[in-house]
Amino acid sequence: MPGESCREVRSACPYCGTGCGVMLRPDGQGGLAVRGDPDHPANRGRLCSKGLALGETLGLEGRLLVPQVNGQDTDWDSALDLVAARFRQAVEQHGPDSVGFYLSGQMLTEDYYVANKLMKGFLGSANIDTNSRLCMASTVAGHKRAFGTDTVPGTYEDLEQADLIVLVGSNLAWCHPVLYQRILAARKNHGTKLVVIDPRRTASCEQADMHLKLRAGSDVALFNRLLASLYEGGALDADYLNNVDGLGAALEAAFAADASVTGLSDREIAAFCSLWMRTEKVVTIFSQGVNQSTSGADKVNAILNCHLATGRIGKPGCGPFSVTGQPNAMGGREVGGLANMLACHMDLENPQHRAAVQEFWGAPAMPERAGLKAVDLFRAAGDGRLKALWIIHTNPAVTMPEADAVSAAIKACDFTVVSDITAATDTARLADVLLPAAAWAEKDGTVTNSDRTISRQRAVLPPPGEARPDWDILADAGRRMGWGAAFDYQAPAQIFREHAALSGLAGSFGLDFDISGLSTLSASDYEELAPQRWPISRHRQGGRFFADGQFFHPDGKARMLPVRYRAPAATPEDRYPFRLNTGRIRDQWHTMTRTSRAPRLSGHLAEPFADIHPQDARALGVKPADLLRLHSPHGQAILRARITTDVRLGDLFVPIHWTGETAPSARVDTLVAAITDPVSGQPESKASIVAAERWQPAWYGFAVSCRPMAPEAEYWALARTGTGYRAELAGLAPLTDPEAAARDLFAMPDAEVQLLTDSRKGIARLAFFQNDKVMAALFTAPEPVAVSRDYLADLPGTSAAGVLTGLPAADQPDPGPVVCACFNVGANTILQAIESRGLLSVEDVGIALQAGTNCGSCRSDIADWLTRRPFREAAE
């Protein structure tokens, strides 16, 4: 369209639950310029490295463009007729609980709403769960037990108003960088104190006043000690407690607790309790380290108990605050996307709620009990109870615990449908039917962030090929199943109005989620909808909850629960002596289907790794850059060893992002046991038990190429670069013919080659050329290859000489690994500037190089170098 490339559109970032606003400007050629929305209340113009690189993740490479049935292209009518017939057939022959949906926090609220309506109201089953079960289910359970409904009490503004912020099981600096920057601003402007409670030292600890490096899973014991200390110190709020039941039992459990199980000293615990007690305005932020546990719900309630007992909730600068990991985890909860929920925070097992929703939808059948949660859903697919399964925008063959078993279950299911933007995922390869879905920037709808702010996501690019929005695919399937009127949607605005109107029923039952004030939005009103925090009704507009002591249990009171420390389900033993912690890294997202397309996001940490304590490494004979083989009762993985005191002795940390597409031997959820919290159904992903050993291949390799590679080694990890691809390799069988192996790897049978070998040392270095341009290079050795990787990664497509040295010439700069992905600044560039310019602070580095001045998540690395450099000691 003429002038289209000049139009800037407000939308929402598709990554974490911070819910940042973005400004998108199409370039007219399928690309986008991206910047932070200066007017969005969540981020006020800031974006993290992933958000800034969104424009680099677009493109048609790998996109699924037409429906496929059994691997063959087909048309939409054929595909959806088959889907409709198989789901209806399963219900008719085996009952409604023979079908299931598995959804994702990547879906928009409108998509989620249609899926929930179709499954619960018309197929008649509650077998609809979401990958939010893997990250936020324990918070939902804790909220409902304490408050009577799944309510986040506070707002982001509390971060600026708090005098103390406690991060529990949250590496906010890497996983929610924009929120972390708000905290750092509060520290500077307001003097806010920061405490981090985490078994490992993370980037979030860099600015902390206190880091409590507790044992994995011992949070309940710590917060029970805090509750007992608050009572002993006279810090309880007697007036507020008139609105709270359960204080006596909660205190009895707290005083019976043994805080020594935390592994913290009495001095550390006392200092934390004293700081919390004497600070009136406290915000406790918690995330996956709390939720992903067999006692996750109890951990949540242990935190909530302390805030309820002191009345530090719902007031400016006070309260417990769950931060969500996905852009629309909250929206999915609002529409009842979990197997044990009903739409709009109504209760599936409440007959009045159920009848009201059924009447509103005109639904033929409604389930009376909770459906299968994620772990059990896939077990049912594997053992034949589930006859038809629909997976939307998620990759459970990688992300579920016991991932190998889940992969086998999906393959064994009679009929599996996958809606996604690509066929190139571990899960999509197992589908009977693949449906091409619209991607971010092609979808129109709403998302809700961690502080209940609803934002519009707006389409700025047309869906490619025959891709369609999820709500449209689901509604079309519903019509083909025979429910035409119920799913006669023409636009997302129509779905949103219905969702808002249904929320009015929740409001009439006295529940928290009520956006009925938006139920009459016109199409143009919906298009222009500005970010706003729910509730949005005649009775209430946004704001905080619970300062008035009014809750959502039938008696209007909150509940404090007696919670007791329970160790993680699996105990280390001789065969499996290590405790395994899993998590995210700074610049990657989930299974990297989006972020791996942006070269600068792979520049920081380009390979899967396992953090191991130096004493553990010595005991195993592991040296820096060695490969570790981890194995558990459920699977194995091979990862690069990173030796660091950031983890506790006996603990390992591994990132979750690598898949069969990027590093098939590093799918870490193959190691994780499918053991769940009995209340929330959330798996324990932070405390599995594993064994570790040095993995000794016959050879190691490093490769770069301007083309995609097809590695066949026992270990490989592939990453994109600015000029092509890079790969780490290792194999068990000796490389008897390096040139033949390299030609197969690069698919360059006829390219000119330069070859340097030393058979005595087992070293081979090969470079392939075309028209005097470097096309690819491979370096192999019997030990980890020592070359300048980041220099080599940029060589394909250039006419650089001296490739086989593996090092830049003396007059060529080597920026080193990317440290600041926001501005693409390498480690060597930063170190050189520190030494040559005499820079003495992170701020100095920011002024000189911009590094650390945007999302700030690289500031801890820069600060660490500043404190370690020899010139620093001389300067002081």
C-alpha cells in the first residue's frame, strides 16, 4: 500500500509477561523497524535485547505456508474437514474426555477464548491445558487458596514506591530486564533496598544488598521463619487480621519450622527477617524458582502469609507480586485456559458458575470436573485414552518434563493436530495435520501482562501464504463440527466483546475479573483501545486489590495456610548425586523458534552449557570447555561445562532453549522428572537429580558457513551469525577423512579447499572458497578447538586471507563474544575500552560504548570485569 512503510503502529512485544509496548514501522518489504512505545505504562519506551531485535526475527524462511496432512500439502477445507470429523468421531465413540487441547501463552486472548469455548462448552471436556501449567499454575493455586480467586494484587508502580524489593526464584535482570531497570531506578531515586533469594548467583544479584543462596526448594522454611519473626517482633497488623482466617495454624507451622534446611546461616536469616520487618513498604516478586516445584503452591502461600499477616498488601509499594514468563499467560488464565478453570475466573466445579457460562454460550454440554493437566494430558495421549490432540503454538516434545516420553506419546496418539508458524519443530514433525498460523506482527487481538494491563497487539504485516489467525482456525473448526452460530466470528473485536460481556457474569458473582465496561466497544474503539488495567466495570476501574481487606472467599476473608517445608521430590543419591536447576538465558526465548533467527541474540551464549561448581568439576576431572554428559532416570544430555561459583556445590544449572533443530543432544527436559505439585499440577523443573561425567569425544570441532549445515556428529550446536551459521561439534568416531567430512557437512562437493593437517597432533583446518570468497571453514582437534570464534563467524562471504590461522590479523579488531546485544558490543571491545581509556564504572562504559545503557542486563558482566581488571586495583 502507498505510504504503508511510513505508518508506525502501536503493538505489544511477544516475549515475557512484562507486556512492553512496541512501535512498529513496516518497511514495505516484509520487514519492520521496532522501538519501545514511550507511552506504554509497562515500559515507557524501554525494550530488552530480545525486543529490540524483533525486526530481525521476521521472514519467510521456515514458515509453514499451507496446511499439511500426513506431510503432504493440502487445502484448508480438506484439512479442517478432517480435523472436525476426527474430533467429533472421538467424542461420539469414546466420550468427550477422549479429546484434548494444549495451548500456549503465545496465543492472544481472543484465540484462547475461542479454544476454551470450543473445548469446554461444545466438545464437553475440560481437557484443555496450556504451557502456562509449566510456569504459573502454582501461583494460580496459591492465589485462589489465599484470596478466593486468581488475583494479582499490585501494580508495576509499586516497584517505584517500595522501600524493599525481594526477588524470590527470579532472575529479573535477565528474564524481565525492563522491570529490573525500574527497580534499579528506584534504588537510585528512592533508596530502595534489594534482596535476592536464589540458589545461584545471577545477574540480578549484582545490585542486591543481600543475596540469600538457599538450598533448592527450601523457600517455605525461610518464609515460615520470617512469619515467626514478624510475630515475635510485634509486626503483625491486628486490625487487618480481622479480615484473615488461619493465622493460628499458620503460626504453629511457622514456629515448628527448621530454618537450617535452607543452608543459610542464622546471621543471614536474622538479617533478612530484620530488614523485612522494619521496612513498611515491601514488594516480594516471585517467579519460576517458586512455581516450578512439587511444593510450589505452598511456597506461594508462605509468601502470601507474610504479607497478609502484616497487612502489606494492596497498598502503594506493598504486596506479593507474581511475574509471568509469557506475554499472555494472564490472558489465558482470564479465559479459563487451564484444565481446572472456567472462563473469567469462575469456578469449573461451582454449579452456579457452570450453569451461567453454559447458558451464556448456549453450550450443549459442560464438564463438571477438572480436566487433565499438562503432564497427565500427555500421559493420556501415550496410553491411548486420548484419541485426538490439538497443540497450538508450543513445543511440548522439548519443553515438557520427560520430554522423550512426551515425544513418544504425541507420536502414539491416534490423531494429532499442530497449529504453528513452522513445521521445523520437534513437535510439528510428529503431527498428522499441520495448520499454518499467523505469527506475531500478523495477528490482531489483546494480551494481558503481569500487572493486569490489557494491551492491543496489532497486525502490521499480512499473513504469508495461507496462514490464518488462531481464532479463525478454531472458529472454522467449530462450525465444521456443527456449531455454526456459536462460532460465527468475523473479527477479533467481536470475540473480545463477547469475552467482556461474559466477564460481567463473573462480576455479578462478586469475582475480581470484570471487564464488562468494554463489552460494547465498536470496531473502531477496539482498534484504538489504549492499555488499561482490569477490572474495568461500572463498579471499579483498575487499581490495586485487598488494601480494604475484602477478598473473594464466600465470607469475604483471606486465608492464611499452615504450610510446611517439603524437600524436592527426588533426593540426590550415589547414582544421581547432583541437583539440576533449569532456566532461561538473557537473549533467548523458549525453544528459540523466533530468537535464533537474530544473529546478535546468539552472540552472547551461542551454545548450551551446564554451570558446575569448581570443586565438583575437579572431582569429575572436568576442565573449562570440556563437555559434560548428564543423565537421569529419564534421559541424557551433553552440554559444555562452565565452571563457576555462581552455583552451589552439588548443584548444576542448565538453560532450556535448545532443541532437535539447534542442539539435539542438549534437550534438557529429557532429564527432568514428570513429578508435579499435588495442588497445582505444576512440574518440578528446578530440582531434578542427575549424574554428571566428563564426556570424552575422539575429536572436537568448530565450523562456520554461509549456508545451513547438516551435522551428523554425536554432539553439535548450531547458531546463526550475521553471514551464515556457526556450529560446535564433537564426535566419538575418529575423523579419518576430514575433507570428506567437511564437504558433507557444508554440502560443498566441488568447492576449492585450503587444507592444513597434522596427523600426529590430530589437527585439521579446512577452508572452502568460491570466487575467492570464504564459503565455509572447519577446525578440528582432539581437545576443544582454540580459535577466535566470533572473528571466524563473520568471515563467510568475505575475501579474508589467513582463515586457517583461526585468528584475526594484527591490524584487524576482534570484538569478541557479544555482551551487549542491544547495541551489539563485544567483550573484547569493552575490555579494550576499559584498559585503554581508564574507564572506572559501568556508567563510564555506557557513555563510551552505549553498552549497558538500554535493558541493562549486561551490566553485571561489565561490573565483574571492572572489579577484576589489574588496573582497577592500581587506580584505587
